[in-house]
Amino acid sequence: MAVCEQCGLAHRWNPLAPGAVARCVRCAAVVGRGHRFGFDAVLALTVTAAVAFLIAMGTAVIEVRLRGAAVAASIPEAVLIAWSEGQRLVALAVAVTAILAPALFIGLRLYVLLPLARGCLAPGFAICVRALHHATRWNMLQVFTIGALLSLVRLAGLADASPGPALFALGALTLLFAAIESAGLKHLWWHVR
Ligand SMILES: [Zn+2]
């Protein structure tokens, strides 16, 4: 079922052709859209996102050169440095927005999508899809990426700073997440039936 957000009328949900728009029969508000990405495309995007996430975690975000010495830190290293220097709130905020939330978002998607690709349901499917609905809302990687870019611009005025591979991976991840989110979650339920 799909419920109109404007007037509350319930409609029977049918799969839509890519690019098609379903409107409420009573008030003509948009109830659903036929997404351009099918199941296979979303799975491929999610696997790509997992690879980009590993690169973003394992390589340097920002490389700084000061008097000949180069310093580079990955995101997990930056979290540990901030924590050990007493900036616990910053460490926690970065750990949640840049590590935990994206890991949960990718992990849950893969957990749900991979068994579906083989035609079976992951245990706890319904709970996972609902958790994904919330994880999508709390995914604030864009905020972190912009923050990292801003500090890079600031640092560039003080020292010889350049973006590391992780920053490019984060940029790619932001776009991948937007593409995956645009496909919504309804197609998962449709794939089950
Ligand atoms: Zn309506």
C-alpha cells in the first residue's frame, strides 16, 4: 500500500515504469515515482559504495607538509587523535557521521540485497528495511565531507595542505549514497513478492 502524504488516501502499490509518476486519485499529489535504478543497479551501486568506503577509511583524508615533514591521517586515525587530545565530542561526532552511519547504511543494504539477488530473504528482513529507513535519515556524510573540505581550505592558508585519496573517496561516496537513496526502499518489498 502507498498512502498519500497530502490527504491520507491509501492506494494499492504497483511497480512503476522507470520515470513514471503515480498521483493520488483524490488530490493529484505525487504518491510514488518509477525509479531509474532497478534492483541490479542498486546492488552494483552499493558494492561500489562499499569499496569507496574502504578507501575512505584506509587512506589519508588530508596530507599536510610542514618544513619538509609530511603528516597524513586517515579518518579513524583522526578520531583517535582527537579523542586522545581531549576533544571527545569532536571524536564522537566524526566517528558517528563518517564511520558508523555509512558503515551501517552500506552493511544493512548488502545484508538485505545479497540474499535477495539469490532469490531468498535475509533473516530479519523487515526489521533491517525499517532500520535502513532510519539510517538513511541519519546519514550525514555530506556534512562531514563539506567540513573536511572547509578545514582543508583553512589549512591551506597556514601550511602546504593537499587532499588525500580518502577525500576523493568521500566525494564519490556522497554521490553514490544520493543515487542509492533516490531508488528508495519500496522496490525491496516489491522484489520479495
Ligand atoms: Zn491525496
